[in-house]
Amino acid sequence: MTGRDSLSLAEARRIALAAQGFAKRDIAATDPADAVEARHLRRTIGRIGLLQVDSVNVLVRSHYLPLFSRLGPYRAGLLDRLAYDGRRRRLFEYWGHEASLIPVEHQPLLRWRMARARNGEGTYGRLSRFARERRPFVDAVLAEVAARGPLGASELSQGGRGSGSWWGWSDGKIALEYLFWAGLVTTAGRRGFERLYDLTERVLPTAVLAAPTPEEEEAQRALLRIAARAHGVATERDLRDYHRLDAADARQRLAELVEAGELLPVTVEGWDRPAYLHPEARIPRRVQASALLSPFDSLIWERQRTERLFGLRFRLEIYTPAAKREHGYYVLPFLLGDRIVARVDLKADRQARRLLVQAAHAEPGWAGPGTPHGPVAGALAAELWRMAGWLGLDSVAVAGPGDLAPTLREALGRVPPSDAERDGAAAG
């Protein structure tokens, strides 16, 4: 795309959705006989650049959700194999946008961050201070991983018990996280959700380890290119937040990309700051998405951008006392077309094999003609049944409050679960 110096808000929204992989119908909906394969996952992750990992499991671990939102039902084991299948893995864990699963070929682009960690620089200075003050202990932990790995923090011969600080981390866990941040160890696999650490050279593919290390400036430019492609159109803050680059570094690299013609300055209707358009971004005439979004989905994880694009003020309420929550505990926005029209608080009741809707709220202005909230409730009901089928759950129940709850309850009764179950594939 060239020759544009301004965009309407609707155009910017459609560009963003296309860049994030929402412009086409998912594979299962397009051809139910065509099962989602590992290549589809790789292509989607290549488009968005990384998947944020989070420990909350009230519904399903967050890193599984963005692929379901874009591709429809898939076997979660496919993602596990991409992330943890020995030297054939195609993803690795590191600090990208928070803890993330990242394509292995991007590992050289993050070595400058690992080097800064080893030098005591960067965001996690407290870890570096621990490493300086407890160097013999950290060295001993690294030696134990080399001798016994892969192993979890609880398996260390010393320092394995939590102390109550640092999220209850033990000294051994702190040492391992420093070594992880410094790139000396990485995640070989997981036991449940416990990270199993091993030496990086025993985990990553040989070709990745042998790849040259780019200069810090070029690596940062490359990360901004990935972010720009994944955004389509974005502000400087949006771009640097994607891989959590320092502001000073990002501004300088961004100016260099603009000067080289790799990013195009544009204005966006209603945005109070400059924006940058990726030259290959496209503006679909319409977006016909229907997707439940993880609260950690890359489409919405930068909350200011989410508000600028969708008019949605979205905040995590997991750590808010229950009585003070506005929308619920684990809240997923619902994308319909090119707008976010509702949000639902979801829980997988695995014992009863039910998907529980603990609260359902329509966004302002999304009451349909005739029956209030009818079009939104019907589309949301279909998506909830599809999610239930994917998770191997037998029913969907509205068990909580919200202005959308009564109509959604009726819509769930009208949408045949068999439609969702036909396309569904139980996670695992």
C-alpha cells in the first residue's frame, strides 16, 4: 500500500484486523473437512510474531486462545509440539511481550537483550542484582542444570523452597529466571505449567544456534519490522510495546525505518499522535470476523491502542476483589465483524464438562433491532458452542449477570450444539 497519508478510523481498524489474521474466515469454517495442521499454526504465528504465555487456567492457558480465535478448532497438541518437541521445535520461550512463545528464527534478534541481562542492564535489574550478590550460587545452579537438566526449580538440590517474596519464588527459581533472561538456559518443556530448564545449546535447533548475531541496532529494527507487519498501522508506542523495547532505542530505530521508506507516516482519524503504516498493509473492504479474544491477545494487549481502535476500555480484573469487578474475573472481548461488541467472563467447569458464562455484557450501542442484543447474542452463542466443542465440554450455561445474559441464554438454546461440535476438536 502506497500513496496514503491519512486513514479513517474504520480503515485503520480493518488494516489492524487484517494484519492480525482476522480478515479471512477460519479454516474449519471454510472447509470443515480440512483439519487445522501445524503449518496453519506456523503461518499464523509468523504473521503475529509471538504468543503471550500466562499461567491463569480458569478457561484454557492463554497462549492456546489466539490460534483458536483466528483458525477455529485445532488440536492443542500441535502447538505443544511446535514449542517443545526437542530440536525440531519451531518456537521457544523468552521475554518478548512479557513471557512469550516466539519463532526460533527470531532468537538471534533477542541476543542483545540477553547480553544486557548478563551485563546487569534492562528491566529486570533486580534479577541482575541477585546474580551479582549471589554469583557462586547462580553458578552452582547453572552447573546443576548442565549436569542434570532439564529440571524444574523444585528439583534443585539447594534453594528449591519458596521464600514468600518474588511471587513465592525460591532462591533457586530466581537464579534460574536470571539465567533464562540472560539466555544461558531456556525452557526445554513443561510439567503441567512448571517450566523445565535446560542449557540453551541443548534445546534450540542447531541452525538457530549457528546463526550470526546481528548488531543491536539491526536486531531492534528487525523487531520493529515484525511489529509493524503485525499491526498494519500503529503509533510509536504500539510498535515498541510489541517486544517491549526501550523508548529511546525504539524512537531512533523507528526514525531510521521511516528514512529508509520501510514505514510510512500517516495520520489516523481521531488519533492524537503520529502513526506509521506498513507498506504491505492492506485494507479489506470488510472484515467478517467472529472471535472470542484472550485478554492477552496481541490484537488488544496494548490497552491504549485497543481504546483507540475499538472504543473499548479494557482492563484485567483478575486481581480486583470480586465485589469491585465490573465485567468479571477472566473476561474475553467478543469481536464481531470489525467491532468489539460484547465481553464475557468464561470458566471451563471441567468436572461437569460445562463452559460457564459467569457474566455477559454488551458494549454500548450494540442492542439489535427488535429483540435487544439479538444479533450479538446469536453470533456469540455460536462461538461459545464452538469453543465448548474445542475444549471437549458438553454444554454451555449462562450462570451470571450482565445485560446480555438473558438474551444470550435464549440464543444458546436456539443454536444447535451439533453445529459447533461437528467442527470442534477437543484440546489435547
